Amino acid sequence: MLTEINFDGIIGPSHNYAGLSPGNLAATNNAGKVSHPRAAALQGIAKMRANLALGLRQAAFLPLPRPNRRWLDALATDYARAAPHLRAQALSASAMWAANAATVSPAPDTADGRCHLTVANLVTMPHRSHEWPDTLAQLRLAFADPAFVVHGPVSPPFGDEGAANHMRLAPRHDAPGVEVFVYGVSGGAFPARQHREASEAIARRHGTDPARTLFAQQSAEAIAAGAFHNDVVAVANERVLFAHEQAFADKERLYDELRAAIPEIEIVEVPTARVSLADAVSSYLFNAQLVTLPAGEQALVLPEEAHANTAVWRWLEDHVAGNGPIRRLEVVDVRESMANGGGPACLRLRVVADPATIDPRFLMTPAMLDEIAGVVDAEWPETIDPREIGDPGLIRRIEHARRSLAEALDIVGLLDS
């Protein structure tokens, strides 16, 4: 039976604030601050527990090997001798944001009736551009069943940031849907990270129906405001599109195309007059998880920052009180991830699939989350000051922590990936 499964990235032991991502205002504004990897990972685990309690299916990806010694070796250096900016890029824990792991087209949308995943190339940012080989190894292990096809990355120079710039709408998760690829156009102060050419290549290789595959341009205003990915200003789930008024360059065309494809669609647009782009980006209102609960109602899993923003929370309360399609608001604490530029939706990759076809080591239960939390408590550094990233003792601890988690979950095959 096909259902939606949220694959969260377990926040790695190298989580730090190096400010490596231009256009991500939270990340750059917090550059140089002391991070708390242990607390960050436990916050992510608590969010997964909360999702399980809501009756959602939950899975997880392991942190990638950090520092990435193979990447440094390809640059003819090692961690001890590398320049400070290369050390920071090699140590980044940004793969925790699993929304950037891949683009996913579920089986009902593809020509061959299999679920297709294309690993994101993330070429726009150096610290993320070396993620894909290890992410691909993990995807091929988790989705080894013939029900899936796992593709390598789109070739550079066309940037692909994965599901963070991809939305799917359908009457139900297990029904044929409409796939929306959102791309940016460069020319502003911040780079556009998703290229239309990459999106078109993914749609072709996944075999999606051209009549039910849409390409929408992200607005320049949204990118300039710090919406480095579409999922900072828009999110979709089943028949509901939840978006800011200024999310898209040509929203009316997109809305008309969606209504023609899915007549029952409900478009929930938040007006700028109620919530500014600045408030939407700082609160990560749209970087919430929009999910369908077992009873059929839709809920938003929101960061605490959305609850703390008066304008945002008033709009949400008015929407729920007015019997809008989003019926429930669930608030979670992911402040460590938020401070580095990623909210609840950044932390997860949505996969519509039969859970029986997925490697069970990746599917979470309360007992597995207890085991992961125990490893985190024992092994993750409590703090990391960016000035300490050259400390050999810290690096040994980070590498040992990841190994301990892989061994605890019996996924040691990824240790040398």
C-alpha cells in the first residue's frame, strides 16, 4: 500500500555555524556562533517522535562522513593542511536537510510505474556540491527494491537542489498527481539555485506525464528576501497548495494550470498585507511540514519561530478558525536547525511508497529513536565553536560518533561510502 513516508536527516555531529550559504539569511547571520550538535540532533529526533505520535510514517538518513576526506583528497590536500574555508566546507553537516537529498516522483506519476529518485547535484554551493556521492550510496541502500529507480545527479553546470524546489499535488498520495518544478533565474543579489534545465532533465528521466508536469519560476522578490529554495515560500500536500502571495513570478498562470489538472485543488495563499516576505522567511511559515493525518485532515508541523511571530500566528489562527483546509497546527522545537537556515520541511524528504519495499533499517520506530538518542547523548559534541574546526581531537570525536551510530543501526556498509 502506497503511503507518504518522511525521511528525516539525522543532524550530524559536525553541525556548526560557518555561514557557508549566501542567500540563506539565517545561516549567514549566525556565522561564527557556537553551535550545539547534541541538542540539534535531539531536537530532530523529538520532531520524528512527534510525527510518529501523529500517526505519520517516519524514516531517517544517517549523517554523511565528515570531514569529507575523499573530497579533500581530490583537491590534493588533507584536513590538517587544508585552507580554513576548505576545512569548513569539508566539515559541513548540511546533508541533515534531507529535502535537498533528491527529487522524488512516486510510482503513480511515472511511465514505468516505479518510484524514481534523482540525487541532487547541489553544485551552486561548494560545501554542498560534494554531498551527492554519499547521499546516492544511502539512497541506493534504502531503495534497493525493484519498486524504485535511483538515478545519479544531473550533470553540471545546471544546478539541482532536489525536493526543496519540487512540489506534488494529487487527490490522494496514491493517485496520479501533478508535479511542479520550481526554478529560479539568476541576476539578483543572491544566486538562483535551481535551474529549469535541471528540472526538465529530471522530469524526462523520471518519465512523468508532460501534460501533468509544470515548471514555475520563483519570484525574484522571494529570492532577494532570502527564499533560497521554493520550500521557504510554498509547500503542497495532496490537493492543497499553501503559498505566499509573492512566491511565484507568474502565479496566475500556475494557479490556472493547477486548477485545470486538479479541479478539486485548494489554493491557500497568504497575502503580503497579512504576512510580509520578511516575516515568512524569518519564521519559516512555509517551511513547515504540510501533512495528511490518518483521519484525513491536513496539519502543519511548524517551528517555534512561526508561533512566536505575531503576524504569522494570527493568520494561522484565522485560517483554522475559518475552516480552511489546514485544520491543525503542531509546533516543534528545531531552533538549532533554524539558526543554520533549515526548518521542519528542510529536514525531511517525502517519499510516497509501500513501506514494505524500503530497507527496514531506515524505517523509524519509537525504540529505534530511543537507540539513536542514546548514541547522540553519548557521542555527539555538546558544542562546536567555528574556531575549533581545526582541532584534531574534535575531528576524531565527530568521526567516531558517526561510526557509533552506523554500528548501532547495523548500517556499517555506509562507513566507507
